[in-house]
Amino acid sequence: MRADLPRGIQAANIVHAAGESSPGNLPEGTHAVVLTVPNEDALRSVAARLEENGIRHVRIVEPDAPYCGALMALGVVPGRKEDLKRALSSLPLLR
């Protein structure tokens, strides 16, 4: 999630990313975390890293003003903890 957005916009996009990336019927013990990056460029870098590592994810792009096509968040499809940790462990939790 981009840290440079207002909290309300963050919350809406977090929910959007979670819904779009969930396959549904998640097994018990599945964890959800919200990680942040400073801005859109950093989020694009994370998306590229996920792609390079073969980690399935969904890009959340806002079509409406004032963001008009901006990448807002990523939803990462649940996967092996080790793979996800290797790709995402450097990102801070949303605070």
C-alpha cells in the first residue's frame, strides 16, 4: 500500500486489493498483513519484484480523479510463506 495516500483512500484500496487477490475459501491460519511503500514508483518496483519471483498478485489501479490511472495498491495471492517473505520482508507494516 502506498504510504503517501490519505488513510481513507488507503483503507479502500487495501480492501480492494484483498478482495481481488483472494481465491476465496482461504485455509484456517491464513494471515493478512498490510505493508507500505513510500509512493507509486516504489509500488511499481515491488510489483516487478513479485513478477520476477513468480508470485501472483493483482495491481489495483484507480481510474477516477484525482488519481486517474495511478497504481494504488497490490493484492498478493496467498502463497508459500517462505516465498512471500523473501520478496516482501523489507517492507514496513502500515502504522
